[in-house]
Amino acid sequence: MTNMLHTAIIKNVTSALEEDLGSGDITAQLIPEQTQAKATVITREHCVVCGIDWVNEVFKQVDENIQVKWHVAEGDWVEPNTQLFSLEGPARGLLTGERAALNFLQTLSGTATICKAYASLVSHTPVKLLDTRKTIPGLRQAQKYAVTIGGCHNHRIGLYDAFLIKENHIMACGSIEKAVESAHTIAPGKPVEVEVESMTELEQALNAKADIIMLDNFDNDALVKAVKLAAGIAKLEASGGINKQTIAAIAETGVDYISIGALTKDCKAIDLSMRFSL
């Protein structure tokens, strides 16, 4: 785990607990402080398990006396009714941490699961599926991590680690050539990607020596032509309106990457359940 991800986990959990607990869990106070309890968490549907470190951090912050035992590993594909983990410790803490822990697990497992579904559709090709910045606010690092657990890959983490020059940037700079030239001057060594909407713009981006060129809403015939034109010069990324029905044919055109906003923005939370006992 990277230091950046570790820091994000602590920040995510701290924020989630502050949001949920406020001045304190008044319902948990109905239970005598000394009461001990056990709990198990199951999934009600197929999923890729993702978010173990977030769950562990929730119960660590709520009460370090809570013991968490996992029965699955990160990245496992599990069947409905699989027991994911069990808990033992102060009853108040188990109930206080339940929602925050399951929120992280259901969301990140949902992200990883949709990524696995997309990745399986193009596994016969060398293409890499990329996420986008269409993530849940505050959970950028978490969802980007879940994407990799599901078998896909990360695009930019944010606005700081790579250039992505789009139509409005090009217009403001005056041309693709000027935009790319400025990018190399501002941050030498940072990847420079240009979004294009036509073969003419593709040629301009190639001449400007962009590292990656995003082909926005190109049909498959145009993608094949673009792959031939850019061979050995720049990497190509297909983007725009891609879904499960169209992705295989797009991958088969020979593009290097396909970016899909749905990997993070359309994820469906996994249905989880916690069973509590004294």
C-alpha cells in the first residue's frame, strides 16, 4: 500500500465517522457499556471483495478492542451468502461502526465488480481499460484503488499528474501545437494527452508530438484508420459513449486504451448484511 493510499484511508474513515456520529451515537448508549457481542457480515450477491483496509480502519477508530476476522481476501470473487468477515467486541462499537464500514465495503466492492465485468469483455485483447475523474467526491483514491482490484487501470489521479488537453484548452491556447508545446514547457516529463474529434485533429496532435491521443466518439472504421496512422508515434485512447455492448469491437480495433466513466460513476453498491448476536 502506498503512503498516499494509507493517508486517504485514514482521512476517508475519519470523515465518514465524523459525518455519522456527530456528537455521539445516542442509540448505542441504550446498550450497557460492558456488553460484549459478535457479528458476521455476508454478501447477498456475487461481487469482487474490495475495501478491507477501510473496514479495518473504521473499527480501529471506533474501538480498538473490536476484533475483525476476515474469511475472504481482497480481490476475491465470492458467491451470494458468503461470510465476508466476523466481529467480536463491545456491542456499542460494533453497532456504531456498522454503517460506515459497510458503506465503504459495498461501494468499493461495487466499483471493483463492475470493473471485473468490463475487463472480462476485452480479455482476449491487449487493450487497457481506464477509469476517469468521474468519481464520488472525497473517494477519488478509494475508487481508483477499487478499479485496479477489479482488473482495470487508472487514468489521471487528478489534475496534477498528467495533461489532458481538450477542446476548450485548445481554443484558449490557439492550436493543438501551441497547447502541447506549452505543456512540455510547463511540466517537462509529465504525460501529455490531447483529445481530438476528427482525423485532421489527430494528424495535428501527432505532428505536435502528443504522448497519448484520445479519440472522442470515433466510429470503429475511423479507429482502425487512426491506429494505422499513429503506429509507433503515439498511444491511442478510445472514449465516448462506450458500453458493454460496444466495448469488445472497439478493443479489437487495436487502440491501446479505452476510458470508461461508468467504471466509477455507475457502480452499484453491493447488498451486504450484518448479523448481530450477544
